Amino acid sequence: MLDRTAISGCAAISDCAAAPGHAFNSDNELPAEQTRAWIELSGAALRHNVSLLGSLLPEGCELMPAVKANAYGHGDLLIAEELQEIGIKTFCVACVEEGVKLRKAGIEGTILVLGYTCPGQFPLLLDYGLTQTIVDYPYALSLQDYPASSTRFHVHIAIDTGMHRLGERYEHLEKLRAIFRMDHLQVDGLYTHLCVSDSHSQRDEDYTHGQIRAFYQTVGELKVQNGSFPKLHLLSSYGLLNYPDFCEDYVRTGIALYGMLSTKKDTEDCPLSLRPVLSLKARVACVRALSKGESAGYGLAFTSTRPSRIAALSIGYADGLPRSLSNGSSHVLINGRKAPVIGRICMDQTLVDVTEIPDVNAGSVAVIIGRSGNLEITACDLAEWTGTIANEILSRLGERLHRILLEPCRPKRQF
Ligand SMILES: *Cc1c(COP(=O)(O)O)cnc(C)c1O
């Protein structure tokens, strides 16, 4: 539970002593920063964002952090453990495997699976105490009829109010009532998802208010029959910022918790001083001189127009660095200076031009996302350069990257 009082009164957030970093390395004990490419997480930034977002919630409303997709690429165990330490008791994930992974690492409280779970995996929901989304009426029937269920499945019913992705349609009151009557289901929540809550156009604001009306209308109809009523939630990050009157019991925050909105413009326009949690760094493997007219990389896509020094970075598109950032369309930061990406980004390596940057050697650190000196590159920058949103850039950061939590609330056990 993380309501407003919990946040403002939470000693854990404000009094966290600086503690040594904690690395999550699946199969070695090396500090992450001694590896070829790694992610640094700022525990202080995460706690800052949690209390900032928490301060927007009315009494009794809790944050339900979205830690799906490896916590948007950040590292789900590091993020969820830190959130648990500071009092978060409800999480949402995309799939059952993500929920199982959190449980095995000791994450308690409610874990809501937002997406579809195959019937073959229904026993995992019971074994690991996960809460499943009802994606529509036939899906509720398949859970209800699952042979082995002597105990009840905990579920939240998704209500489709206009996104038309998951959820039983809000108009189908009889089907929704029937789900409430299913004796193998324990309905703990009802929720909907807004599909244009990020937009300020008249059309989209009207559409969002229509979705909100539809949700409350259906909730009202269902309430007549049921005495004790399940939890309600309809807002994600943009919803919280743009429609804060509809917080209800939970707000499902993802991208804002990680310190940004989906685009650079939205992040700049956002009145909250969110702080990015993640930095992405890679080692320089080697540096070499090219004479004027020499080419480099696959397809000889780069040709030097002057005597140059180029560095090979130990990170590539298999780590989640989009290949479309090739050929001078992007840069990284080394020693507080911009190093343009040259040639084609490879699966495991990337070439950058360091002709104008002194003191670049094997072992130097390149910042792909984060700060170096006075310069900063954000996930929103990478998103803008590649024509996507920060959510995609972050969530595709690879398993091969090592992840370390700096400034944790308190020293953690090793995984
Ligand atoms: C991913 C997701 C969220 C979190 O969205 P953000 O925009 O990152 O805050 C909330 N609700 C649902 C249903 C989601 O799939």
C-alpha cells in the first residue's frame, strides 16, 4: 500500500542512507561496471518519482507500478525489490512468467497479470498466488471450468470501454454479472484502460471522457447487485497526469515511474520534475586511427573524410541499441563530449568517431543513455531519433546487459 500518507510519512524514502550498489548478475559475481555493457539504476531517482507520483494520489489510492517487460528494461527484480522496500504492495506485469519470477524472488502482495495466460499455465496462477485479468467472458468461462481448481482464482475483470484490445465490453452487463457469479473466481478488481489519455485534442478528450463515463456506468449497474465491491482502477501514467479526478483504488504507473513520459515533448511539458532512473553505458574495446578515405564497418558504410580516430564500443543491436541509429544519425557521450555513431551498428559492437575527444582508450566508458559532464542523452532522445517512444527503447534493452542498482534504500542481498 502506498497512499499519500504512507509516502509523506515513509521514513524509508527520505532517510535512505547511501548504501553500496547492488548488482544483479545472473551468473557471475563481477560488479556490473566491470563488464562490457551495463545499466545503472538510480534508487534515489526511483524513490523521488514514487513520492512525486504518490503525492498526486487521493487518500486511500495506491500506486500499482507496472514492472512488466523486465520493468521497462530496467531489471524487474531490482526495481520490484526496491519498490517493496519502500512500501509498495501491488504490482502489475504483462504475463504469468513475469509474476512467477517476482514471487520466486520474494515479492509479496498483489501481482496482477494484465495479459492473457494460457489454460495450460492456469496452475501457476494458483501456485504463485497471482491475480489474473479476465480478458473477456469466454476467458472467464475457461478459468471457471478449469478442472483442477478447487480454490478460487483471484481475478480483475478488464472492461472494454473503447480501446477494443482486452476486456469484456462494458455494454454486456449480463455477461459481466455472470462472471461475478462464477464460483471458482474471486473478483477482486474491475478496471479499464484508456487509449488516448495522452492526447489533448478535443476528439481524444471527448473519447476519454466517454470511456470514463462508460466505466462508471457499468460499475454502477454491477454495484446494485453486489454488496462488497471490488477495487477499481483506470489510469496509467498519462491518465494520472491528465485525468487525476479518476484515481479510484489504484493507478497503474509505468513510464512516469521510470522518470519520463513517452516522448521528449511530453516529458518537457510535464509539470512534474521526474528523474530518469536508468543509464546505459558501454566500454570502449579499442581505438584505432583511420587515414583519410578509409572505410569502416559492414557495407563500408562509413568513409573518413579526414584522418580520424574511431572507437569500437562493446554494445550492439542485440543489446537493444536500435540499428536505425547507424550512420551519423546519433551519438554517444564520452568524457563529456559527443561521439557520433559511424557506419552500421552491429549485433554486438558499435563504432563511434572520437577524433575530437581526448583521452579515449580501451576501457573508457561511453554513455548511451544518461549524463556525461554537462551533456545528457535520454531514452526520449533515442526514441525521437528512431521514430518511436521511450517505452519501446527501454523495454527492448537486452538480457545480456548487466544491471546495477546504485543508491539503494539499504544494502541488498545478492541474487
Ligand atoms: C503497460 C500498462 C500500463 C502502464 O502504462 P504507462 O503508460 O507506462 O504508465 C497500465 N495499464 C495497462 C493495462 C498496461 O498495459
